[in-house]
Amino acid sequence: MASNGAMAAFVLLCVMFVIYALHEPSALSLFGIGNLLNNTVVLALAATGLTLVVLCGELDLSGPGVIAIANVVVATTSADSFGSAGSLAAVLAIGAAVGFLNGFMVAYLNLQSLAVSLGTLIACQGIALLVLPAPGGEVTDAIVNTLTGDLYGIPAPAIVLALAGGLWLLLKHSRMGIWLYAVGTDQQASLLSGLNVRSTKLFAFVSSGLCYALAGYVYCAEIGSGDPRISDSFLLFMYASVAIGGTSLNGGRGGVFGTLAGAGILTVLQKMLFALGVADFYTNIFNGAIMILAIFFGQFSALLARVQRLRKA
């Protein structure tokens, strides 16, 4: 069952899309919907990975670094050396390795996740510059056509997002999904209950690395080339998507569906303001206001839930 935060995010997304569609008739066309999904999918995938880490009570800053490496690796290998499948395998391995490094240092060495992931972010951005010092490279047409086109009339980004949602449903109702929530809610109680807190956190970080790598791979299809600095602005929007979607940054509450809606809100907001003729520099003001309101609503909902539990007790 969806959380209150996720439901609120979905309702807000629908309202904003209606306003956008009223001022931009092409928004309801297949091209318009496909374009909107293309603009949303990369942020949605990256924020999905972040959600898994946040749910277990940790923070992760490394996402943009993994996206940058994935982007330059695909741009320098997919058209000649590895091909589309080989470059996908390479970036997934890189994402898993970065996630494992983060998870091992946080879960097994008891280092702070914020400091660890900041270090890996900087290192990944440096590696991306070593691979491709300046914008360039080429992404094979197979990747571009597959990930930005249609499959039986369905936009490819919609299929990607549906797969992400389906995998989240499987994870959420699995033992590991239950552990993610339990560890994020109360790590000490989880330890006393016999849960493997270390493996849970390691799983969350490795899974997040895979999501970041997929986001970078899909991003390559959209821009058709490589740029080691193109993901620098992603981090704030990733956290905004998570918060707007109703996931508590303290861990233990929320989920991926809310995050997907949060990423959609940020994308539709930009298009809606453009359709309404609002200047670009107001966009960040609205983004920040929505994020603050979402966090306030989430805290208020959590407080109401605690009050109801106390009354039943």
C-alpha cells in the first residue's frame, strides 16, 4: 500500500500535468508524453538508487560520479570496442563496484556514509575526466534508438520505469526489503532482533550503484555523446525527488513509487512553468518550496501515525 507521502506526490503530479496540458496541447500527444518520459527517466532511475540507501538510514552522494563514468565509458566504447551490450555490462560492473566500496566502508568499517560517498563522488568524477577529458565520443545508434524510441507503440522510457516499479514491488515484499525498512527505522533494535544489518546496508549500496549506472547508460541514449561534467547538477535533484516522494531522509519510511512521482514532479514543473511563461530562474524557487512542503507533510503524517498508534495502545 502506498504511503501518504507517495499518494500526495502522485496527486500533485497529476494536478501539475493537467495545468501543463491545458497550456500545452501537445503534452497529450504520443510525442509529448514520450518526450516527458525521456526527460524524467534518468533522474527517476538515479533517485531510485538513492532511495534504497536512504531507506536503511544512510546517505549517498556518489550517484553523479557513477553517472559521469557510465556516460564517458559508453561514449568511448559502445560504437567500436564493446558494443551496446558490452558497454552496459561494463557500466553495471563499475556501478556495482562503487556501491560495494561505499557499502563495505559504511557497513563493515563503520565509516560515515556522507564522508565516504563524498570521497567516491570526487574520485569518480576524476576518473571520468581521465577517460574523456572533454565532451566528445559517440554512442552507438543501437542504444539511442532502443532507449529513446517506442516498442509496440509504448515509449521505451515508460517500459524502463515500469520495470523499475515492478522490481521495487518484488524487493519491498521480500525479506531484504523488510530488512531495509527495519534497519532504517531502528538499527539497534534490528541488531537485537538478529537481522544482518551489515549485509542489508551493503545490499542497499550495491543496488544503488547499479541504478546509478543504468541512469548513466540511459542518459547516453538521450545526449548521444559523452561529457564528464554533465551530471554535476544531478545530486540536488536526486535528493529532492526522494524527499518530495515522501521518503524520510532519516530512513525507515517511504519507497520508490513516491520517488518516481517526485522525479516526475520536478520534470513536469519545469515544463509547466515554461508553458505558463514563467522565467527560468523561478524554477529552483518552486523546486525548493515543493521540497520543503513535502518534508513538512511527511513529518506531519508520521506524527499523526504515531498519535494513532498511541491511542490504540
